[in-house]
Amino acid sequence: MSLTDTSQHSNCSAMSDVLNRIGDKWSVLVVGMLGQNEILRFNELKRLINGVSQRMLTLTLRNLERDGLVTRTIYPEVPPRVEYSLTELGKTLQVPISALWDWSAENHGAIVEARAIYDARESTVAADNSRKIAYARG
């Protein structure tokens, strides 16, 4: 099925459904880390992904597993050992996510600069508007 015709409601719904899962920050980072390391335990993932809480990582892994992108393997040891890896479907995300990471690294400076220019312009416009309002009331 091709999703190129965005006038079709089913195409937009499919795109939204997929992007809601793989488009969030934590999912991208989990898939990226598993793509680079192949197999990781929970605490290894947590250490590699700066700023993720235990709860958010747990939810992200569950959702990725539910969608067939990540597999969880539990070993009957004491204490139990649990490992995460990408499924074959999850591995197909490695190229687009890697491209997104590369693009982000290459363009982050330009984006930060564009934001600063925009913010400076908007603060100037806001200051001019407040002066006009003050003058009109004066």
C-alpha cells in the first residue's frame, strides 16, 4: 500500500499511527541505541539514553515491543536477566533513524541560529506593538 495520496483518510491515519510511535524522542533513541549495540539490558539502555526516566523507558520499550519493533528476552536466572533487541521490522528503522540523527547533527547549529533570529525579531515586534498601545492610550 502506498501512502503517497494524503487525500485518503486511511493513508493519513496510517501515517499518524506509525509516526506517533516511532516519532517520539524516546522511541527514536531506543531504536538508535539498539541498532548500534544489537542487544542491551534495561539499565544499559537507561545509562546510554541521557535523561530518560525508568518509567518512560519501560513504557517506550513496552510500546515498541507491542508494535513488533523490539523483542524482550527473559532468561530464567536469579535475578532474572532481561535483554532487548530490535526485531527484523525494527531493524528496517535503522537507516531512516540514522539519517535523521545525521541530519540533526549537521543542521542543529543552523536551527539554533534560525530560532535566535526569529526570537529577536518577535521580541522587537512585541516591543513595538506595546509602544503603539501605550501611545494610543496616552
